Amino acid sequence: MEKSAKIYIAGHTGLVGSAILRSLKAQGYSRFLLRTIDELDLTKQSLVEGLMQDEKPDFVFLAAAKVGGIHANDTYPAEFIYINLQIQTNIIHSAYKSGVKKLCFLGSSCIYPKFAAQPINEESLLDGKLEPTNEPYAIAKIAGIKMCQAYNRQYRTDYISVMPTNLYGLYDNFDLKSSHVLPALIRKFIEARKDEAPSVTVWGTGKPRREFLFVDDLADACIFLMNNYSGSEIVNIGVGKDVSILELANIIKEEVEYKGEIIFDSTKPDGTPQKLLDVSKINKLGWTAKTPLREGIRKTIQWYLENK
Ligand code: GFB
């Protein structure tokens, strides 16, 4: 991507989109096409086509999506499949019609089969049943990957699909009902310390394992791949190691200096037992994650205390 290129970041106010914008600016890019959800409803095909025809961006990061944690996915399956299919279909097709040079589509590690062999290799996609709590979201995301591959094949486009592991960091969603586990536990432990609550409730059994990638590292990886990788094969992006939810809770408890108890709410789902990514492909391409989990958690706690 030339520094003078015009870059559209769809979803630039979200966790991933805001990190990509921060990283691009830090790397000297300065021409951006940005529209908030209030300025442009990405589920309306004619509005998206109009934007792309008028603005003609050179590159697109498709980071706009309806996302959420296990409880949100389990509660709003229709919204997750409808909104994500609409957004991605409109942007991918409009990118093709307006001659976008290259597009980066964001998949997710949660769209691999529930019981994929660990660590999960890119070949495992569609190799088994999906995790029921987020199957509608996963089907939508898989459709997005297949659409990029189909356009590459028929129209010779250069649309790459990346598969990030669980993400966290600045500008995350900290709403306790719709968020992912890491931001939820940061908020829960901070509020418990402030209120001198005797315990913090963690959902499920604490046994599932999750891999956590600091979102600024993901942003660097997406920009790295846009500049160094072309092809229809998906690329995993992760740190290559995971922790149990109990271990994560104890790390956050220590960093927040909370002294109370951790109790488990087994009425809440555990979801996929483990989804550790095999990151050898992106490592071989020349990229590795650099923010250790405890450092990323510290930065996120600091940001939360200053901004929430
Ligand atoms: O992060 P999370 O909501 O999503 O849950 P997934 C991860 C694990 O943390 C589950 C447990 O076993 C949860 O039961 N957990 C414990 C909690 N306490 C909490 C809490 O207070 N809040 C939340 N949210 N979880 C998502 C997919 O699965 O992965 C999405 O549903 C998305 O589609 C995301 O792709 C990356 O990692 O289980």
C-alpha cells in the first residue's frame, strides 16, 4: 500500500478498526475514508455502492461487523447472521464494482469446528460441526471468506481473509452482557475492588482455554499481510499460546489488586473447550505477535481506568 493510497476502514470506531487506524497513522498513512454507523448504514446495499463509487478507495479493511461474546451470540442469533451477511456482502461486492485494489476480510478463530485438533491449522475450516452458541455468526463469517475466494477466482480480485484469535485492548466493549471475557473480567474486578465486594462471578467452569491477542498487534499483522501477502488461503493471526479462563481471572485479579474470592456461575455456557491457533504460517511470512498477555492486560486496565 503506497503511503498516498486512499484507505477505507469499515468499522473504524470499533476495537479492530480503531487499532488499524492508529497503526496506519503511526506508519505514515494519511488518506482515509471513514464513516461512522450513524453516517452510513452498511446493511443498505445502495448506500454502500454509492460511497464506493463516489470515493473510490484503493484499499479496504473490512473491520465492520456485529460482534459479541458468547452470551450475546447465544441471545441474538438472527441479528448476528443477518447484519454480518449484509455488511460483508455489500462491501465486498461494492469493492469489486468500484475497482478496489485489495481488501482485507476479518474472520475469527471461533468459526473453526468446535472440536478442531489443537493448535488449529487453517486447513481445519469446515472440517466439523461448529460451536452452537455462535454458529449463525460463524456461518456468516465463513460465507464472507468464501465470497472473497469466489471473487478472486472469477474476477481476479486480491481479497485476503485473516483469522484472528480472541482479541482485547483499548476501545473494547466493556458491557457486561455483550462483551468478551477479558474486558468483562477487567470491569468486574475493578468494580468489585471499588465496592469492596466479597467475590467476583466468572461464567462457566473456568476450564475452557482461550488465546488472547492484543488488538494493536492484530492491526500490525493486518497491515503487514496487506503489504506482503496475496492469495485466497486464510491466514491465522495469534500468539501461539493460551490460558484457562481461571488463569486469566487470576492474572486480572492480581493486576487489579483485588483481594476477594472468585466464584463460578455454572448456569452460563463454557462454549468451545479450546481454540488455540497454529500461527506457523504467518510466522513464516515474517510476523509474530509482540505484546505479552500481562502487559496487554495492564495497558487495557490503565486505558479503562482513564476512559470509563
Ligand atoms: O469471550 P467469550 O464471551 O467468547 O467467552 P468465546 C470465553 C469464555 O469465558 C467462555 C467465559 O467460556 C465464557 O463462559 N467467561 C467467564 C465469560 N466469565 C465471563 C464473562 O463475564 N463474560 C464473558 N463474555 N465470558 C466468542 C464467540 O466465543 O469468541 C464470538 O462467541 C467471537 O463469536 C469471539 O468470535 C472471538 O471465546 O467463547
